[in-house]
Amino acid sequence: MAKLKLTGKQLRSIGYPEGPVISIAMDVMEKSYKRNSIDHALGILKNILEEPATYIHDEVLGRIANELIAKQKKEEANIALREEGVHYNIFGGEFIEEGALAQMTQAARLPISVAGALMPDAHHGYGLPIGGVLATENAIIPYGVGVDIGCRMCLSIFDIDPKELEFRESYFTRELNEATLFGAGREFKKATDHEVLYRKEFREVDVLRGLRDKAAGQLGSSGSGNHFVEFGVVEIANKDNEFNVEPGKYLGLLSHSGSRAIGATVANHFTKLAKEKRRLPNEASNLAWFNLDEEEGIQYWMAMNLAGDYASACHHVIHDKIANQLGYQPLKIVENHHNFAWKEMYEGKEVIVHRKGATPAGKGVLGIIPGSMTAPGFIVKGKGENASVNSASHGAGRQMSRTAALNKITAQQLKDELQKHGVKLIGGGLDEAPFAYKDIHTVMNAQKHLVDTVGLFYPKIVKMDDTPPRHRKKI
């Protein structure tokens, strides 16, 4: 009689699941039952499949039985999504892509979800869409925060006549070049000392222990992608008591960047752990979470907050360098995170509010919502709208992917647009051209009951990463 030879197809036909158990079963049967017929061997395998517990102590067949039981336990540990998700409100839905809507609907079906909202600049991301807001009960989702943890805006307003930007363009260009550093992975040759580098989290959180030197070298840098540092004109039309800047025109310095290597490392490390701990359906796997009272959740919360404070420190280093060179201290600094999670009260109970590409807009809270390299940014004050979970958009939002922008937009078109708005661009690329973004005025109109506008910022000298787009990696 010929030796037994089985195929994966035969095992799957009798109900064996995909995975290592198929190769294990084939190996066991072909070695220990090699003189049996295929039908007899499949009959034995079918019996093991139906009652694996009966065979767990069998010296030969126990390998198969134990693998089946282990797989069953894993499948039983899988977490199902709710049939009906929690309600979430959509702002500017007429210009939000289907992919973002589908991702938000999925997030709303998580068993930990309490409330949600989708901002008018929303587009497809990983896990929670960019522009997605999700409130959860005692749970933190690493990909609900995002890879660039603590990515934020910072605006310094100086009592300097903004006409200086035109009269002394070369001077301000030089200051931007000397005070900033762009590019994925790049570090300063001489690190800037800052209290954030001495935080206990670098000693107490495993994944952070080897990152302090990298953090020191990147402190005050801006990475790549859509990050920028720019001089522009700030216009304040009316006096606002909470904003407390007199009406008029001022010179402004606006920056946008995040937590560099710290954020990326923390996000990737903890997302992997969350996926292993909470098994969700494949399409929702990036929404895996930690409870805040379990060790991994405590560790992630500490690391996330450090990354957020580090991102803030990066902005302050840039702004302090330039303020010292200008010889002026800012009249006002406005800043806000937009890739972060906060403990907040919602309808009488504490929740964790994830804002992935969304600006905090609680009652009276100030923030900045940028447009593009030629469109104005908006200095805003939150209205504390419950329907948006106290949130607003974090920018205009992309309407064109980077690849599409590179294929559709020409260098001449970008040059003409910059000239039209009187903007000087240092670095940057076609993937960040204004045409790749939604109209900021349309976006702001869709959220006029979420925030009040207290001022505008018009870009004039813009610095971005000059690495060719195909080599960029946003950190």
C-alpha cells in the first residue's frame, strides 16, 4: 500500500480551520498512520475535530487535539462588535469620503464606545479616521490617538508690524532656516536641553528607556509630511475677553508638528500589544484597546502624555529661538494638540475622548485650525458643543492623496498659486500644494456652531520638509 499523503484542501473540506493545525495534522497522520487509507485517516481527523478534549492525552493525536483547543480558545476570546453602534454626529458630511464614514461607523460599534463625532476635514486613516472623535469608557485605543502622538499647533503673536515680512524677507527666511530642522529621522548636531528630557517616564516605561538620546537630538525639529513652521500676518478684528489681544494686524509665527520618533515608537509598540490582547474582527483590528486599569493601559497613558509634552517642548524650543532672535517676547501664545486622548466629563460621567486629527473645542478653549500654505488659518474659541464631543476640525483636510497630488499638480501651478497669494515657500512639495486640500472656508462654515473665530493667520514665509515625497516618512 502506498504511503498516506494528505492535502490541506482535504482537511479543510472536513472542517479544519486555517492555521498551523492543518500542517500539524498532516504531519502526525503521515508519520504515525502512514499505512492507513485516506478515508480512514480523514475519519480519525474528523473525530478529533468533533471532540478534541477526548484526545488531549493521546501520545500521538494529542498534538492535533491540543492545537484545535488552543485555536478554539483564541476564537472564543475574539471580541464581537455591537450590532448597533453608538450614535455619532457628522459635520460637513457632503464632502467626507466614504472610507472615513465606514471607519467611524465601525469605531462606534466597539463595546467600549460611548459617543463620537466626525469632523468636516475627515478622511481615511488607520483605525479611527483622521478627523474622528471617539469617547470610550475606561479604555484607550493607541490608533485612536494616532502615530504622531501629540501633533499640535502653536502660534506666537508678536507686536511687530507685519509689513516687516515684506521689507525684510531675507532676514525672516534666514531665521526660519537657522531655528528649524525638517526631515524624517533627522537630529540636531547640538541638542537643546529641556526639562522634558528628565521626565521619569524615560526610566519607568520600557519602550521609552532607549529613546532619550534620540529625543534630545530631535528636540525642536519638525519631521516631514504636512508639518511646517511659518511667518505670517495675524489679523484680529474684534476684542475678545478670553483671547485678550487688541484688534489690529500683528506678525505671527505658526508651527505644526508632533512627537517625532517618540510618538511613532510608542504608537507602533502599544498597537501591537493591544492587537494581541484584544482580538477584534480583521477589519476593526486597528481599534484594539487597553483598559486604563491594566498594566499596558497605564504604561501607554504615561507614554502618550510624555509624547504630548515632548511635542509641546519641540514647539516651544522653536518659538523661543526665534523670539530671542527677534528681540521680542510674544503678546500671546495659542496652542493645542490634535492627536491625543483626554479624560473629560461627558453627560455626567468620565470618559476618554480620542481626538485623532481633531481640535479640542470646549467652552472658551482656544485653538488654531490651519488652512494650507496659501489659505488662512483660524484662531478659534470653542463653544463647548456636546454634539461634537467638544471638538472641531484640525485643519482643512486633504481632498487629494499624496500620490494623486503628485500626478495631477504641476510645479508651475504651485508657483503661480504661491505668487498669487504672496507666499514664499522654503522646501515643501507638490504633495502639499494648496490644491490637495479642501477649502478651509467651506470646512469652517460646516462647524460654525462648534467654534467662534477670534482671528486669522495668513501665511507669508513657509518652511516645510524638502525631502523628495517618495522618500518621506512622517514621524
